[in-house]
Amino acid sequence: MKNTIGTSVTMTVFGESHGPAVGVVLDGLAPGLPVDEAFIAARLSQRRPSGPADTARVEQDRFQLVSGVYGGRTTGTPLTILIPNENVRSGDYRQLERVARPSHADFTAQMKYHGFQDPRGGGHFSGRVTAGIVAAGAICQQALAGKGIRLATHILRCGGVEDAPFTDVASEIDRIEGRKFPLIRDLEAEVEAAVLAAKQEQDSLGGIIQTGICGLPAGLGEPWFDSLEGVLARAVFAIGGIKGVEFGEGFGFGALRGSQANDPFRMEAGKVVTTTNHNGGINGGITNGMPVIFNMAVKPTPSIARKQQTVDFVDGKDVELELTGRHDPAIIRRICPVVTALTSVVLCDQLALRYGTDYLVAL
């Protein structure tokens, strides 16, 4: 099921960048969950390009709820969301039928699909496919909110600009929501300037993003091969721009002693808490009731305008590539709502597995 994720609540993605549409099928959702189309549209707008620091390809994302919704509520049957592609310029990609963009999926797609893949705009490997994920994730995110579970993703580092890490997740989510650049501190101008500087030099930027989740009950996840870290990492690694994941202190643990890395347990208002959260809210693959926090490395956008060395994989020869078309100088702003959406789908699946399908519905 290479295009499907989940066990109880599943999501299947489909479509290509320049095909008629992209979309998703959500299956296993409980009947009766609210489906707020205005909220879905708002989440899609956070992913949409909106200025010189983004690609010039702007889609309206006029989504259609094709099945699984009636009277503003889920029916419990497969929920299909279709998002038409309207602003395509396929001629920009004609050379990519045989010439591979460095660090993109053009060559590996050729090896897997033997030339039958759709190369336009990256085809099925395009970030355009994430529009459906954001729409589906919006429904799951609202379901989680109904149980007091909130989450958000922000830019932690980009172009030498560093945001504050999550500490008081609930209040910091409020600061992030509604901002064009998802940041805790007031650093939007600095991040945008760094992206535009890279664009001016026909280059691109990567960075680090951070997701915080509050309100999860203790006991969610499994030991060993279905640890919560494992299922979350599997999900976010599906996004082509994500090349690294760490939970809590992550690789920083390598420089600590146990006395520094351990999170002491205490009782607070009759509830077990930890006084620090170096482990990011997970012990033994299972949530401990503290906020779940994880960082992700976002690579620089591989589609850049500079002349690059590559190959013509049809004729089998070395060539130079000077790329044209519309591309993001940095995807780090637009990838944040995608990660939040995908995480929301995973959490709905995990909660359904532990507590049953109807757990998220207030009956």
C-alpha cells in the first residue's frame, strides 16, 4: 500500500501535479465528526503560495467533498476529497522527460516506472499532492481538538534565523496560528529576507521545523516496531523534502549525561508529570502525557535556476541543466501545514486503534 498510510483510520493519496486533480481518500473515520469546509479552506490557504518567497504557481484549491460527508458530518464511509489542478504550464517540464534534476525524483521515477511516469511538474512526486493531505488533515485536526488535543508546526531555523523552541506548547500554538510564516517569535521579515536572498542568487534554502502536540493521553503507541516515534517518522518521511527526524533532544542526547537527559517524574494535581521534557513526551515508544515534540530537517528545494551537472537518462550521456519554470526558493513555510495535517491523520489512527473508532466522536 505504497500510497496509503494507517491501520484503523487510513489515508490514500492520488493524482499528479499537472493531471486533472489531486486528492485523498480517508477511510475508517467514525460517523458524526464535524466537517467544516471553512476550516479546510483556511488550512489550504496556509499551504498556498502567497508572495515572492514562494512559487509563482498559485492554485485556488477549490476542493470537492465527493463522498463520505452528509449534512456537514462524516458518514463513516470512505471520505473522498478532490482538488482540481487549474494553473499548469506543462511545457516548462518537457526536457525533464529525459533529463534528471539533481536531488529530485526524476531519475528514480524513471528507474521504477520505466518511462511511463508523468514527468510534468514532478508528477506524483510533486508537492502539489500534499494539498489533499492538508484537506484531509484539517478534518482530523478538528476531531482531535474536540478531545482537547492541539498541535502545530513552526519554522525553528532557516537561513541563519532561529526561532524559539516549543516550551509552553498550548500558548505557543496560539502565536503560530494565523501567521504567514509560522513562527513563535516576531521573525517573519528576517526569514523572508533570507529566502529572497537565496532566490536572488538563483538558489534555495532548507531549514529545521518543529512540531508540538499537547493534550495527548499517556499510553498511546506501542513498543518496538509500532512506537509512536516510528509511525510519526514513517509518515513525515513520505514528504519528499523531509530528510531527518529527531524527538525531544534527538541527536543532542549524544552530548549529555543521564543526569542531564533524564526527565524526573513528579505528581501534580493528582497527575504524573515530568519536570523536564528532554524525551519529547515519549518513553519506550509510548506517550507519557507530556507534550510530544519533534524536529525535522527540510532540505533546500532541489529545483533551482543555476546551471547544474546532470544526465540525459534516455541517451545515457552527461548534460548541463538550466532549469526554467516556477519553483519555491524554500518550501519550509509551506511544508509546516502539511506536517501538521499528516500528524493529525496519524494521531486519529493511533487513538482509534487504542480506544476504538468512536473515541473522537462526542456522542
